[in-house]
Amino acid sequence: MSDTIFLIYLAFSLSPWIVSLIGTFLYQNAKKDTLLQREKAHSILNGDNLSTLSKPLLGKEVKEFRMVMASVVMSPSWIQITIGRIIAIFGGHINVFTKIIDWARREAKQRLRDDISEAGFDEVINLRLETATITRARGGKDKTSGIEIIAYGTAIKY
Amino acid sequence: MQPSVNLPFTNIETIPGRTIVQSMGVVTGSTVRAKNVFKDIGAGLKNIVGGELKAYTELLQESRNEALYRMLVDAQARGANAVVNVRFATSSVAGGAAELLAYGTAVIIQ
């Protein structure tokens, strides 16, 4: 009898970690794949239409403009946070976090592309990327943490 | 959604097709938003698998619009009719609150 109770206890206490493991490898990869598809669908047609220059490259005349913004908050999974902490003991390059930040930036930039193609603009100039972290609330008891990325720029129409 | 102030604003140095005649100084707008407890629980669950925390993305979007709105109101109060070189800065205040600052140069265009 006590064995079954122990097993039930074990299953409940381990289940978030199992969910985290599945989520890290299946859910995140699926999301990244859809993002890649969206990026490809866009770049095949027009090339990349985001730039950090403050003027359009070929000196074209701007007919219409609007400031556009996109933001995203991404978080690493429990598994990734744990791996990151273990690597942080020895120092060096923490690949799991690099991947998450890279993913968040790509997602924010892709949202800008989707936004402007929907509104009929040609290009985004003067793109800026802003990063901030969400802190752990209440003395580290709350595990929620994330990276906020804001991408903003000026959408123009030739 | 905020009532919109109808001023053109860009994050490049000029307003395309117009000439700037006078600068009216730096205008700022900022807002601090705390997380909602209920959204916090949802985000905490989503945190297990990682990926996008939609509740926080919405929160950030709201505060961004609010900050922009305050900046534009400030510009209007100074008698400017456009804002150029708009920048955003974010920081996290303790307790999970996020601060968002929007600033730019208010100008008069012809």
C-alpha cells in the first residue's frame, strides 16, 4: 500500500519535469519549425526587408511612413534553466540560453515583417532591438523568468 | 486602447517629405506595469515547457502603447506637431514589474 502511495507521490512530483522535457524537445522545436517556414516564405519573395540604415538604401523617395513595433517575451524551460545553471558553475558559453534569445529575436523580427506586409509597406528602416529580462519575483520563489525583446523601426512605402 | 493623439512620429531623424523648422526639446513618456496574479499563474505553467509567454507579451504591448501615448501628449502640450528619433528603453523593477520608457525629440514641421 505504501508503495503505491510513494509511486503516486513520485509521479506527481516528477510530472512537471517530464512535461518540461517533452516540451523542450517537441513543443519548442515545432514552434521553431513554423517560424522557419514563415521566414522562408517571406525571404524567397522579397529578400530581407529589414535594415538598420536610417535611409532607404537606393535613395528612393519615401511616400508613406509609419512607426512599427513588435515585441515578444520568451522563457527557457525548467530543463534549460537547470542545464544553464549547471554550466554556469564552470562558466563558458551557455548554449541553451543563446538559443532562446536568438529564437526570441527572430520571432520579433518576423512579426515586424508580417505586420508590414499586411499593411502594404515595402521596407523597415532604422530597426532597433531592445532587450530586457523579467526578474524573479518574491525572493526567487517564483520560477517565472523571461526575456523581453522589442523590435521597432520605421516602415516606409516607396 | 488609448484615445489616439494624431501626431506623426518616426524613429528616423526626419519626417519624410517634410522640413523641420524648430526643435521643441526632448519628450518622454514612461509606464510601469506589474504582472497580473492570474496571468502570472498561467505564465508560470508555460514556463515549465518554455517558449513564448503570451500573457507577458500582451502586458508589454499595452505598456508600450501607454508610454507612446504619454510621450505624444507631452509633445502636443509643448506645441509640437511631430516627434522624431523615438527610442524605447526597458528595465525591470523588482517584483516582476516592467518599466517602459519612450523618448524622442519633439519638432515643428512644415
